[in-house]
Amino acid sequence: MKMKLKQWAGFAEIIGAFAVVISLVYVGIQVNDSVGAVRSASANDANVAVQNWYLQIGSNPQTSKVFYDGLISKEPLPTYDEYQFLMMFHGAFLAFQNSYLIAAEGTIDDELVDALTGAIVLVKDLPGTKRYWRQRKSTFHSAFVSYVDELLVQDTSSAMDMYRNSEVEPEHD
């Protein structure tokens, strides 16, 4: 029995429909894998940004001193030191804001942002933090400003001990 052209066309449509469904399933799997890769890369980038900031501040004695002095000082530091302190702090806050905004988009989870921005809570009561935030908060995204403002009013025991004991001078070369 010979199949007519019309029967062959119907058969080809059925096969084509199955091929489309299989292709869509495959694309869905690929997109899911791609989303996971983007989330992983974004989380890594957020961690690396904050890690690099800490390494830059902590590995240079002069930078460490200026940042430490800026945090604990009730008054602004001498002009260039105050500028350096504010720029260092701003670098960290830009990294925190980036993490916050990509978490708001769902690219990284809120727990990671909370872990990264936990550093703000540790130094929130120090004069330099208050001075920095008062001067620079207007330069940030409004949702991030609200988030940080909430962090700054959290009830915490105190700042980290290494900042509290301002009588102990860090060793310098």
C-alpha cells in the first residue's frame, strides 16, 4: 500500500512537532544551567570584590592606619587622610551596594548580602562610620540607602573589640 503525499505530510508534521518539543526541553535545560552559572559567577564576584577591598586595606600599614584612625576619630582627619579614608570606605560601600542590587534582582541570595554587609553592623557605632554615611549616603541607590539605614539602627552589642580599644595603637613599620 502506497502512502499518498498528504499522508506523508501529516506524518512529517507529527515528527516535526515532537522535534520541537524535544528542542524546547533541551533549551530549557541549557537555560537552567546557564542561570546557575550566572548566579555562581555573581556570588563569586561579590565575594572577590569585598575580599580585594579587605586585602588592600589590611596589607598596607599606611592604608590600614588611615582607615583605622578614620573609623575611631570623632573629628575628621587631616585633609588628605580624611579624603583617603572616605574613598576607602566608599569603595567598600560600592561593593556592598552592588551585592545588594544583584540580590534584589535575584541573581544572588539575600544571605550572602547579609554576610557581606555584616561588616557595616560591626562598625556602625564608630564615629568614622557615622561621618562617612552622613556625607556620602546621597550618592547611593535609594533602596540600598534604606537597607543600610536599617542596618545602622539594629540593636547590637557593640562594635568589634579591635575598634573599641582605641588606646592600643596598631604596630607600624
